[in-house]
Amino acid sequence: MFQTFDVTARPEAAAPRVAKLRDWMAARDLDAYLVPRADAHQGEYVAPADERMAWISGFTGSAGFVVVLRERAAVFTDGRYTVQVRAQTDAAIFETVDWPAIGLADWLPGALPDGGRVGFDPMLHPVAQMEKLSKLEGITFVAGENAVDAIRDDRPPRPSEPMRPYPEALAGKSAADKRAEIAATLADHGVAAVLTNLPEAVAWLLNIRGNDIPRTPIPQCFAVLHADASVDLICEPQKAAPVADHLGPEVHVTAPENMAALLRGIDAPVGYDPATCPVALAEMLRDGRQIDDPFALPRAIKTEAELAATTEAHLRDGVAMVRFLRWLDEDRGPQATEIDVVQALEGFRRDTNQLRDISFETIAGSGPNGAIVHYRVNEETNRRLDTDSVILVDSGGQYEDGTTDITRTVPLGTPPADVAHAFTRVLQGMIAVSRARFPRGVAGAHLDALARAPLWMEHRDYDHGTGHGVGVYLGVHDGPARISRVSQVPLKPGMILSNEPGYYREGAYGIRIENLIHVAPAPRPADGDDRDMLHFVTLTHVPIDRRLVLVDLLSRDERAWLDAYHADVAAKIGPRLDGADRAWLDAMCAPL
């Protein structure tokens, strides 16, 4: 299996490790040290060798950071991990901080009222972050070696998996065309080249993929794109050897140990995105210029070939999901556990014979575990499925032609009445986003309230974004567009997003319903104004459990949407199924 259930970090391991770190700090006259979740590539997922936050604290979430001072320490993380961080850390050592509501720049002056020296690894912290922190009065930030790596004697080896070509037929555009198009924009930024530390940008630009990071098919690397459309690809030469012919003569491979010399030798303005570029890389440039990431928007706007490919991937994944949901509903057995659920779902995806990986660790939270937004079951937390609650299953697959992400909440026996009420409110928010029409220029921040309004009416909410960008056989979380209160990126045709409102009652249950959608021009009704509008096309085709829907709460239009969605699911997925699976699907897709 791709997913394992080992306990990877323990709260009790933190005390001796923090003590060792403090000894290291004292020897260097440091009053604090920053331990981010990030690696040099600033991605959501990191290699085991870079799991420094989890090693020092026990917290295994995918976002956050740790600050260790001489006599106190804190873990900063967001609302997705409020429950998890308390369970995984030792409260006698770590206080927990609600981030980003409280940022490091807000917290640190109070923690160091007399000022002090704060150590950090300049390869792990972006320029923009450190520029903001450097403005704090009385606090000096000291760049140096990585403290966790220095004190750790069990660090796994760094990954170095071979790259592989990505088919142009699926990408819809050649790497040469992509290089030329981005290179042509560099003059507008006032630079002759651009440096990126983001492997997903390099993978997209060069039509390559890799296996350095679990769940995300990217090779860890850096790159410089020049105005003549040539590229300096910075990675271990053996990683790039299998794609040498694919890359062609305009892509030159440089080993990481020669990166500093390469960057310092560019006698021309080089652009970098301060939001992601590490301080250490920016300081290697002779003439560095801060610019917006020129790769992000072109990568987010999928080609027609990418949309066609991922549409097929979602239909294939939909078949696997229907088979899984029928198993969960009819065949799971009375002793089934959360681990059984995860294993079964991966098995149905593997049965497609096209699964390359799961797109993230499957979340299968029954009863109170469902309220842990990014819950990962392990051998110690594994629960037998309830008979009077719900299970939240959030999962996805990585196929060569697409990346999927879907959440369904399923009744286990007869849940309490308030569960169905909350489920219906979440469903109303999901339908509202699905039905939205909006002018060009509208951003995710403008649409986020549509998903929350039914919950807000009842003094409820959820502490995560409504939607994130999704790649095509790339990251399941791939910006820059989101459906979130903070996202100001205008939505454009071709962007793929998730639509996933939820509701979580700590200690009781969690509810989330998620489909993937893509932005497309909206068809103009006969009686509509002459306006250029956009809408969403749904990619995910899997039934939404009608047994948790309180039909009387739905409006006529909401009922019509759900019936139409289920008719579409039956039409597209039904012919790919037979026997008991087809009969179950037909029953689940019957009109309200």
C-alpha cells in the first residue's frame, strides 16, 4: 500500500530533543530558534529528511512552524489542526498559537521583550518572511546551519529518484513552447532570467515528473529560465539522465554543489518571487530583482488537453469511489475499522491498474475523529466504525492523466438528527458554489461566503478554506487561485479548484462534502444581459448520500441541482459498472 499506519512522532520524544536544541542554541548565544515545516522548495509536502517540525515537536500537520526559546516553546498552526496539535504535542513544553491570526511578528516581541538573537536556516525561510521579521526592533535574526539537522542522529537520506518525461499529449503544450512563452514575459518584469525553487513549476515547465516527494509526482530541483528560453536545471545529474533526450540541448544540468557559482555568475538581472524564494538563494544572485512568480498563473490555467485528461481520470476515480462506497455501505462487516476503510479504498483505486499514488494521506475519520480536519489514522488512533454516527472520507488518486480529490460523509447506522441538519447546511453551501455565475475578475474571496452562508445563519462556520487549486498529475494543492476569504487571484477559465465546505463538532463528528470543479465560460441564457460571465463545471461524479439530506431544508433550485447532479453521475458512471455496484449506484442516484 501507499499509505501506512505507523505512529511517526510522539509527544514524549520532544523533551530530550528540545533540551538538546537549547544546548545547541546556548553554545551559539541564541535566544530562540525557528523550525519551519518547509523545506528549500516551500511545498506542502516534504521528504522524511526534512520533517524537522515533526521531529522536534511531535506535530505532524502539513502547515505550521515551531519556535524554541530558552525557557518556552510554541507551535504555530491553523484551524485545520486545532484538535490534532493538542493531541500530538506535550503541553508542558509547547504552547499552541492560532496562526495566521497571530503571526510570528506579533508573538515574538512579547516572547522576547528585551530583544535577542533568533537563529534560522536561510534555505528554509523565504525572503518576504524574513524582510518582515527583520523590522522587529531589538531582535536580531542570525542565519546559519540548520540546528535540527545538527543535533539529529537519525536523519533519513535525501531523496534522489530519477525524473521521467510527461507526455505532451496530456500536457497539451510542448516544453519548448512553455519555455518560450514564459521567457517572452521576462522583459516586462525588467529581468533577463528568473529563478524558481518550486519543483512543481519546473515539472510543469519542462514536462517532467518525479518521485522525490510522497503523494506529489515532482522531482526536487531548482531552475533558472533565461530570456533566450534556455534553462539551467539544478539537480543531481543522475536524476536528470533518464530525461536527457526529452529535455534537449537548451536545458543544461548543474549539480547542486555548483548552484552558488552558477547563480553568482549570471551578470544580468535575475527575478525571484520573494514569497517563496529562500533567503540563501536570493543572496547568491549578483543582481536579484523581486517579481511575481511568472509560472504560477500559466500552470493554473489548464490546456484543453489537460482538462480532457483529468476529466477521464475523474470518471475512472468515480468508478473506484462508487465501488468503495457500496462496500462501505453493504459489505464492510461489523468489525470494520478506519484502517480497513483506508485499505479498501486504496484497493479499489489500485484495481483501475492506473493508480500511480494516492494524492494525499486518506482521511477516514469516524465519529469524533471526523472532527479532526486533517485526521490521519494510525495503529493507535484506529477506531471501529460507529453504528450511530458518520464517517468522513477525504481521499484522492494520482493518475498520469489527472489528480483527484473527493470527500464524502456517509451515515453509519442512524446518526443523531442534528448530524443530518448540519450535513444539509453544508450541502447547501456546496451547491451554492457549484451553481455560481460570476463576471471575469471575480476572485475566490468573493465566492467564499456563498459556501458559508447557510452555516453562518445558524452561528456556525468552519476553519479552513472552501477551495484550493489542483494540478494535473501535480500537487493536489496547487495555487495560486483558491476559494478563500484571503484569495484575491481572479478566477480564469481552465483553473481547477476544490469545492469543500464542512462543519466539525469537536468530540462528536465531522462533515465535509467535496467535488472538484473547473472554471469555464458560462453559456448565455436567452434572456440574459450581454455580459461575459464564468461558471463552474463539475469534474467529480460520485453520489452524495441522500440519507443525510433533510429535503425540506432545500429550496426548489437546490433540489433540482442535486437531482440533476445525480442524473449526470448515473449517466457517466453507470455504464462503467455492473451487478451490485450498478444497482447500488442507481438507488443512490434516484431523484429526491
